[in-house]
Amino acid sequence: MATFNSSVLHAGTPSLAVLCPRGFPVGELACYREQAAEAVELRITRHWHDACGNLAKSLDPRLADTATPNFRWHSDLAGRTLYTESIDAGSSMALPDVAGRPLLAVSATGVSQACFHETPSLPGRLLAVTEQGAGEALPRVAERYRWAGLSPVEKHRNLAGQCVRHYDTAGLIELQNLALSGAALAQSRRLLAGEDEADWAGDDEQAWQSTLEPERYVTLRTLDTTGVQLTQTDARGHQQRQAYDVAGQLQGSWLTLQGQAEQVIVASLCYSPSGHKQQEVHGNGVITDYGLDPMTQRLTGIRAQRPGTQTSAATTLQDLRYRYDPVGNVQSVRNDAEATRFWRNQKVTAKSTFTYDSLYQLVQATGREMVGCGAQGPQLPDVMVPLPTDESALTNYTRRYSYDRAGNLIQMQHRAPASNNVYTTRMTVSNRSNRAVLAHEGLLPEQVDELFDAGGHQLELLAGQDLRWNARGELAQVKPIEREAGADDREWYRYGGDGMRLLKVNEQQAVGVTQSQRVLYLDGLELRDTGEDTRLQVIKVAAGGGAEVRMLHWASGLPAGLDNDQVRYSYHNLIGSTGLELDGQGAVISQEEYYPFGGTSVWAARSQIDAEYKIIRYSGKERDVTGLYYYGYRYYQPWAGRWLSVDPAGAVDGLNLYHMVQNNPLSLQDPDGRESGKRKGGYIFSPFVNEQAMEDVGYANAQRRYHGKSFRTVVVRDEGERKNFEQLREARIGELTSGIAFRQAILDAGGRISSMMRLAICVGAPIASIALRAVGNASSVDGSPNILLSGFSKKLNEISGLSSEQMIVGATEDIEIFTNEIAALRHTKFEVGSSVLPALEPGSSKIYVGSVHGAAGQSVLQGEMSQGRYNAGALLSDLEQMGMRKDFDDIRIVACHSADAREPRSFGSEDLAAAARSRQNVISFAEFFYNYARQVGFRCLNVTGYHGAVYINYTDHHVAEIASQLGRRSHAKRVFGKQ
């Protein structure tokens, strides 16, 4: 591996943003080099804005010479993007109606999609969606919505005003029962028969249902009072059950197969004071320990160990150790549970190392692979059986990666000289876009675009393997083998209205007979049928702790060599890849290692039949027989290190819509094909400095510590406000330490459980649960609370490992309070002398405006009684004077009813939408602030408001209250802007 001093490599390579006089970004400068001795290459991304300040076009460094923008955006007077031109995704149009709802969209492939809503006299709910492809004579009705009325039965089931039947692209979803929190308690799914696309034409529901398969797949759930799921019963009658501790963290999970006894899946879990998982014990007896860096809270180790018995010692099955650079890039990972091997004068260890360029792109990786595995392609290498493997099975490899100026992976050089496995994979990239395919003789960059449709979907997997896409840009079919005479081998897919894959059918020809395998994906269950004889039910355990847990239950056709009801525990690495598989007794089923961009480098199993039933692999995703990994919204080609289609979320990860996790696959993970997993940094701006502000910040950060998240920093206007905050902090810590605040929170003046405490109990606050047990309903004779705080703290320590006083005091002590001007060397987030708000990058930061009070339909916020009102103009003026950039894109107004023009009737989506809708010129504060910000030049801004009354409590989740119902605040928010 090339060696260099990382600090020297990165010295003098800052990232710079260039702003125009209006405050809009016109350039982003990145400094690139791969080796420390190289000169820095400046890469400039350019942006242009229209007269109204809307982003109009962007150009990356690679295409700068052609002057062809990667994107052009055409906006209306309200700043909404109506027409988008992309070199990768083609040209598309999206038109809203007068109420801002989707009306008409035309994709790059020429598919027109129209939405039909109720008349203005009704709530305006969506009724139907039609689609018409280019060249089609008539549109198809792709979706239909049927809404419940106000009958006694519908009200009893909480269905009034809800969508109870949704005819979508895969069939029918029926809602039978709804919780007050809005979660489905009983829901069913029926599938379309055959392979044709959905068309719900006409008004005859009986005719629609005649096109469905007869079987109905029903899922049932039970929830606790906070809306957390307790049990789920799947379509085959198997029940999963979960339990939680007083902090709302998973405590254990169980599975009951239909007609059988309950069995343990996760026996116990232990958490650190910061809320990170430290240890878990699974039903197979295996104990998994997690190591964390005490300063950064980064994961440093994952160890899975099978305990010893009276006749045998404990066995370490996996012991992963991670090492990072200062910014969090993974530099190495080793598995200390694996023995060192020697083969052909080389030392082969279970260790991989990684090297990056100045843009944090992976440029070199070392590791180990199987001898004789050959060049990486769509096919899996042959599995090594049985376990353990012999000394000569593995060898070292080195890979080097090269990228162009747009981040396209253009070359991968692989060297494993001891086994003579040396090859180079090259990509040919279009000279007009970021579209690329595997290079082959005669293919020119000018020809690459012909291998994609107008929307940027690849048309061939490999030479001769056709890909077909449906009207929504979802992969509909792959043909691995095409025959001139006879049927082709193929795999085809069907997706639901949410875009998730619901059905996979694989058809292969053998001696003139079609062999068909079908997989149906349901909630917590996969039904895998092979021919007429084999019926496999794969129960997916939702709460498996740090492992992916699946039970394989054969209703018929159990293969020889396997036990029925086999439990498979799949243990993950840092990015979710499944390396180690264990059975219900803790014995090893299989082991697998991966190349950095995916693909299998090492694969061993105890038997061939065990290996055939491994489903989840790289990044925790399913690998299809095509070799593609299915992520949710896209398919990934590991041998090419790039996606099969463009990012449906747009330019959220940059202007290149095909590159994988910004070419940093060891540190970043894409959960569903739409983002690289980077989280925004949160900052709190409190317009008023008061006790409530300090209390809110302390509670918010205590909750974040419980969940292992980074703290939010408080930003104030000047040094005077910072000193006031510091005084309030000291007073708050004193109250918490003495126990005064807890007594006041738990009991009212009469010694009874206070109303606020009852609210906290209802939403599952951990303090409340313990305090209630400790206090009961008793008071002493003189009316003072009959509670010993020392006993209270001890009890909480026994249950959660850290007392509530320590948790909130610690969170309050650790709050960083910045004036907008930074001068202290210890604040490493910003350069000395710089300002906070100008340094906040759009897309990577968000500002919370908190500790203010709001009301539905009000254009002002309220401070405490003596602090007066605060309007949108004053808020924006403060943020602007503090240097907030004109292209900043994320402000969240944490105030009661900040998203409401009128108070909502329930947490139902239609009621929330109605509450946000302006009536007679009355709008919510968030919408008023958004409109005002746009008028003064903040054209990129998204403003989030919240429905209902907002509580910042020390609970598992922040709380919103609507019509005396409690729910998660994150489920009651609304975004005003371009999003």
C-alpha cells in the first residue's frame, strides 16, 4: 500500500464556497490530489441563479470545457421547480395545481402522470392517478383511492376520513383498523393476477377486484400508548413480540410460529449512558459486545462470542476492530477471531486497509480473497465447503481505484500476484453525461448514451442481457439469456405504489420446461415458492438487535440436509454487510467477506445446501441471481461500482447521479438508493434567552445522548446573551443537582402526581415511569413529597445504568454555547475568528428556532410574559445580520402550531394537510416566514413547521399533542419550500 502522511496530503486543500453580492453561491472549489507530493488540482463547480434568486443551472468540473450544465432548473414565480433538464436523468416537468398539489408530471421517457382530486367543496383528497406512455393511445388508471365516511363502524375503527382502499400498481391495500397515533393495526394486501400493468379504469370496484388474486394477506399489530409496536402477526399467523426498557430502548424480542411455542430471539441488551448499545445476548446464546471511542463515539469493535460450557471454553466467532482517520474515514478493519495463515511465502491476515485522496474518495484497498476466484463479475465465486477452510484457500489482494473529475469510477486495478489473479476493470464514460458502462473493444464515449434510455436507465446489464423499465422508472425485467428459438430466461418484478418491490419471479428454461421461482415480500414475511412442491416462509424478525434474524419455515418441500424452522442470525459489520451467519445453537453456518464496493471476496459455508439459502449480503441488501443488489429505490452493480439508474432524489449527493456513496464505501452507507447517509449538523437559535430556553436545550440534548446522537450547539447573538445563558446553565444545574426540579416535576403543591408528570407518563418518559413507582400517590403529613431523591436515583441507576439527574445535568453541562463570532481555539468546528452562520453549509446543516410559543394562524411568535412578540421579519433580520447565507436551505420552527393555519382535528394526513392550508388569508407562521424569506432573496430555503402543541420532553421521542392525542413530533411536521 502506498504510504504517506495524511496531514501532509490534506494540507492546503480547503473546500471553498464563492458567493455573489446577492449572497447566492456561484462556485464551489475543491482541492484534489492523491499523493502528498503531487500538486493540488483545483476543481470548480459553478452555479447560476435567475433574477428572482432561484438556482437556474449547475456545472461540474468535468464538463466545464463543454459549458453544458449538469442541471437546468426552470421555476415559477413562487420558486417551485417546474421543468428540470439533466444530462444524466433527462428532461422532466412537474406542474402543481392552484392549491400546490401535484397535477401533471411528464418524465424524461415521455410518460405523462396526472393526479385527480376531490372537488373544492370537499377536502381535496387524491382520488386517482393516471399514466400514459409515449405512443400509447389512452392513459391507464394506475392508482385509485377510496376514503372512509363517518359511519359508526368506521369511527369505531378510527377510519373516518382515512384512505381505506388503495388500488395501486401491485394490487390492493385495505386498511381495516387504525390506532389513534395513525399506525395501521390491521391491514391486508392482495396482488394483481398476471404480469400486466395495473389499470383501474371505470368505476366498478367489483370489476377491479376480479383482476386480483383471490388470496388476501393480512398483517395485525398491537401498540403501546406511545405508538410503539409491541406485537406483529404476519400473513401466515407467525407473531413477533418486542419489549422495551424505561428509556424506550429495545429490551428483548420473541417469535412464535403459528401453532408453536414462543422462542427467544434477543434475550437481553445493555446500553451505555450515552444510549449506545454495549452488549446484546441472542437466543442462540451468542453474546455480542460493541466498543466505542469515548471521545468520538465511533464504533471501534464488534465481537461475537459463544459462551463456554462445563466441557468447552468460550469461542470468539467474530472480533472486528476498526481504525479511523481524524474525520471518520475507516483506515483499517481486522478480524481478530481469524487466525493468521501462510501461503506461498506470504502472510495472510484477516485485515483490510484503505487509503483516500484529498476528497475522501477511496483510492486503494488491501484485503484477502479466495484462491482461484478469478475476475469479479455478476456471478458469485464458488463457495468453500466445509468449514473450517484449509491454509491454502486464501491470498492477499490490492485494489487501486481511479475516478474522473466528476467522481465516476473509471478504472479498478486488481492484483493478487500469489494466485496470479491480476486484471483491470475499465469503464467507458459518456462525453456528454455521467452515464457509463463496462468498457469493451470499439465502444467510444460518444456511443455510451445510446445504451441508456432518455431517463438515464441502463438498457443492458451485460452484452446481450436486456433490461426493461416500467413507466415509473422501476426495473421491470432482466433477461440473462435470450434464445432465438424458445422462451428466454428472465426475472421480472412488480412494485407497490410506494415504489418498493413486492414481487420477484425468476423463470429459467431446462429441457423445454420452465422452472419458476416466486418471492412475495410482505410485512415481516417473505413467501418463497419453487415450482409446485416447495413452499418456504421466511420470517424476518424486525427487532433482531444488531443482527439480521430470519427463520426458515418450510410448509412443504423441506430440502435434504436442512432442519425445518432453522433460525439464521446474520451478524453485520460497520455498513451493515452480513459476514457471519450462525444457527439457533450458535454454530457457524457461513462466513463471507466483501470487496470495498461490493462483491464477494471470501465465501465459506458448512454445506452447499446451507449456502444456497443465504439471502442478505453486502450492505445488508438482497442479492438477485442477476448479481445486482436491490436497495429499495435502485439496483446496484458491485462489479462496476455504480448504480444502474439515476438517483430519484436528484442532486442530493452532488451533480453525479450514478456514483456510489461519494466513492467512500467503507464509511458511508446508502440505506435505500437515495442518499449516502451523511447526517446534517443541528444548531439551535433561541430568540429569547430565558429559563425555558435552557431547559428545552437540556432536555433535547439529553434525549440525543440517550440515542447516541451528537449534541446540538446553541448560537446566540452576542457575548451578553452568551453570559446570560451561562448563568441560566449554572442555575439549572443547581436545581437539578438539588432535586428541586424533580420534586416540582413529579408532584404538585398538594403532593399529588402533577398534570405534567401524568403527561410524561402517557408518552413513556423514563423519569416518569420510575418516579411513579417510587412516589406512589402518597404525601407526608405536612404535605411535602414523600420521596427520597437518593433512593430515586439508586432505582434509576439499577434500571437504566445512569440516574436521570446525571443524564440531564451532564447534557446541560456539555451544551456548547457560541456567540455568532467565534474566537476560542477549542471550538474546532469553525476557524478562529470566523462566524457560525456563514460557515453553515447548505445540505449539511439545519437551524432550529426554539423556546418560543406559537398559535394556529398567527404570524408572530411569543416569548415569556415579559419578553413580548417576535415576528417573521425580526427572525429573518436576526439570522441575516448573523450572516446566514442566502442559499441556506433548512430552518425548523419548533413552536406550537407553527405549521397550522387552524388547529388540526387529528394526526390523520388529511387533517394535517387541511390544518396547514391557508383560508381567508390566514396562514401558519412557518408558511408566512417562508414567503417572507423568499421575498427578500432566500430562494433555496425550506422551512419546517409543526402541527399541534409541541413538547420538548426527556422522552424516547419529542411529542406533539393534537385534539388530546399524543404522537411523535416527527410525524406531525410540514415542510414549506422546494424540499
